[in-house]
Amino acid sequence: MIIRKGRSTVTFVFSPGQGARTVAVVGSFNNWDPAKGRMRRQRDGTFRRRETLPPGRYEYKFFVDGRWFVDPDGEGRVPNPYGTENSMVAVG
């Protein structure tokens, strides 16, 4: 899920269910590096991370305990070179 605040601030929200230990949002905005996209667990059980991004279109996925997930509530999906899909968000 994407929550917007202003034109360039995006909050990524993911609800992995019970038992998830580490969650990261990774994508074209952080070179697909899980260490650069660690999300924080919230009291409601979701994980969140806020990013300020320049205008453009970005692809992303959630990396949960070593497994990749598309955003079930994202703005859209696009095919990737690995035969699966990435989530997509447009900023600006």
C-alpha cells in the first residue's frame, strides 16, 4: 500500500501477517538493496517506511525474510526480466 503526503513523500506499507521478522521495500529508487529499505514494525502489525522521491516512475517489491512479494495494494504492476512482476509507483 502507498500513502502519499505531498507531491514527493511516499510511505510504503506492508502487512505480511504473523511471524515476519525482517521486511524491506526495495526498488529502482534504492538500487534493489534490502539494507537501504528496512521497514519498521508498527503497533498494528504492519511495516512502514517513508521515502522522499523525485518525480518519476519507480518499480519496487517487498523483501520479507528472504522472499520477494509484490504490493497487493499497489498502484500497478509491470513485468520484470525474471518472469515475475514488480509493483509500480508514480511520483510527481
